[in-house]
Amino acid sequence: MALTPAQRQAREALIREHFDSEVRKDFEATLATMDHPRYELVGTGEVFQGPEEVVAYHRRSRTAFPDQRHDNVRLHFTDDVVVAEFDLLGTHEGELFGFPATGKTFRTPMVALFFFDGPDGRKITCERIYFDSASIASQLGLLPGVSS
């Protein structure tokens, strides 16, 4: 069964609220967009399962990058997945993985898959994020390569 226009519109609004709440650092609102909070970060191999782990992940990333935000968000819809393409931006202002803040910025393309329990699913069950962690690290001056 294909998504109805109303289902598609509801999912788009939910995902935009998900993104916006992350930027606002309103992690309770972020959790409210999810049925079973689960983040899979393909670029680092990390998986965060459940509300406590997901909020801890958000706090860690926003400590390192307090201005982390999304730009150029494009959404593509299937019956049980919404694909989001976007640029992620931020300034390294706090410790991350033992590296002290560099004060440098990064901008990198990302793809996030937002999973739903079929066409009738109303909330996100998993967000799987694909990104190039080496690109971010090099822009921050932590690896040789491009620097900002």
C-alpha cells in the first residue's frame, strides 16, 4: 500500500520537527518524534538504543558542536522509509572522542534514513545516518587533508 498524501505530509512535518528539535536542543521533543528511539551512525559504527542512550548521544554531539545544524534538507519518500539528504554543519567547541576543541567548522553531506513501521507508522522507529567521518575530522584539523 502506498503512502497517502496525508501520510506523506504528516511524515514530512514529523521529520522537520525532528530536525528542528535537535537544533533547538529540545531532546524531549526529538524523542517524541520516535516510537522506539534508535540511532545508527554508520560513519562511526555506533548504535544508540533507547531514550537514555539517544539523549546521551545528542548531549555529547552538542557539547562538541553546540551550533550543529542542518542545511539544504531534501526528503524522498517510500512506504516505510523517508530518505533525507542534507548538509551538516557545526563548529568544534568542545571535546569529542578525546580531542580538544579546535574552533574549526565543518560542512559535510549526509544521508539519513528514517524508518517507520510500514505505511501506517506514525513515528520514527530508527534513524540510520550515513556520513564520511574522515571528511569531518580533516576539516577540523584532526586528520591530514582539507581544513577550514
